[in-house]
Amino acid sequence: MDIKSELDLAVASLKKTTSGYTKTGTTGTNWLEAFKHIDNIYGLLTPPPPMPKTTVIGIATGWGPNTPSDLSAGELETYMRFAVDLGVTEVRMDYSYPNSAPFNRAAIEANKQGLNLVPLMTHLRDGVVADSVDAVLTKFGAKVSRIEVGNEVNGKWAWGVTPDPVLYTSYLKTAYTRCAKRCPIIFAGLAQYMTTNADTMNALEFYTKAKNAGAVNYCDGIGWHPYSDDTVNGMGLNDDIYALMGKPLYLTESGVSTYNTSEEVQRDKLIDRIKKSQAADYIAGFYIYSLMNHSDTLNGREDKFGIINRDFTKKLAFDAIAALL
């Protein structure tokens, strides 16, 4: 029942009451009927209490050796099953070009396992962004939870140009306009750069200049990549970024490599970051980087971010996170 209908019924009941009063005295039933409809109107005008805040927990897969683009069909099925067993609900994966075959292959398997998708638009060029948005939403529809536009674009390495918040905002606007509210659009997760030069831009400076260019009008949330726990450039900046941008934060990558630390430290830091994200009203998503090691034999920092090894054996963090979720 809408407000107008309830108001009409309340007025009709009051008219009956007035008529009854002038002839034979008040009619209690009619008064009660009127107040019932007035109470219904009050309920329609009063917004419902806010839903309890939830933080989406997902996996950020990365790209390269032993990520979904590089696994056999059987391994890919096992990979996504591990994600489900972990308790996450979404998988964030690179979407490099319209109808990306590596993405589509992995996304189909993720959907079969009940996981939703966060396509990461990594190729920001004129004509590509809009087509990519259309292609992924046409193929996967409601299975796309949100689209992240760009990755660590405050670094030249990420998109091949000197960091340019105004240019980036133009691509964000293109994605947001083409998406047309079909799903949320997320501002690119920025890297923890704290200096500005030809190759990098201070993260807060990039956010500020993008905001001044109108970026907050073309997104539904803000990406950020806290890979440390200090107040200078990691989890400690969450409050500042939210205060600056005024949109929900999505920590679309956060991880701890066991290349230079123990499995115990990886476990404890990830659990702490997830708990802090769940407790913060403004953090809407936390994405663990990453599910699987890029390599068990190579010994570089980038190779050891997984919470499982290449042979699908678990590190300590896996069961601890599963228990938390």
C-alpha cells in the first residue's frame, strides 16, 4: 500500500467518525481504523533501520604464472574450490581487453563454483574501456558484483603513462557512463607510493587531484592497496582516504609475502587486516592477495603472496581465515 492510498483510507475513516459523532456519538471502530492508516503512513515515511554493515571478502588473483590464466582446466576447478572453501564470495581478476579469453575461462569456472566476479579493467585506452564494460556485463550480467577501473594507476608501470589523475578520471567517467548503473564502478586501487616523480605519484596527491577533476561523481567506491600496517602508507591511511573521497573503501589488494617473513606472520597480519576492515563502517570490501603462490621454487617477493602453495597445500593463513569467515 502506498502513502496516498493509506491517506485516502484514513480520511474516509475520519469522515465516518465525524458523521457518527454528529448523529449518534463517536464511533470507536472508525477512529481506530483511521489511526491504523495514519500509523501505516508514518511507517512508510520513516526509513527502515540500516542493515547491519557487511564487508565483502574476496580473492585478488593477480596475473602471471600459476594464476587462473595459467592453470589447466582441472587445476582451475580446484583453485576456485579452494576459494569457496576459504569462505570468500568474489574473485577479482584482470580483464585486459573486450571478451578477454583468459578472464572468461576463469570466470565461467568461478561462476560454476558460486563465486561472483570483480573484473579489473587493466587496459585503459580510448575506445577500449567502454567496450570492455559492455562485453563483460553482456556475458556475465548479475554475476559481476562490481567493476574496478584500473590498477595502481599512480604508477607508470601499471598503464604505460606518467601518472595523470585528470586523464584517469576521463576513463573512469567513460566506464561509469557506459555502465549506466548496471553494477557499481570502483575507482582504481592505488599503490602505496608516497613520493611523486616521473614514474610514481603520492597516493593522497593522486586521489586529491582526481577528486578535483570530478572522479567522485563517476564511481561508487574507492580502491586502495594497503600492503603494510603502518600509519604512513598502509592500513593507517584508510581513515584519511575515506575522509578525503567520501565513498566506501574497497581494499582490492592486500597481502603478505612469505618470501621475507614467516607463515605465522602472514597469518596474523591478514587476520588483523580482515578484522579491522570488518569493524570499519566505511570499508565495504577486502580482497586477499593472493590465493596461490606464483611459484614455490622461485624465491622473489612477488612469488610468495599465496595462502596456498602451487601444489595446493595450505599455508597457516588459509585455515585461520576460513575459521574467521
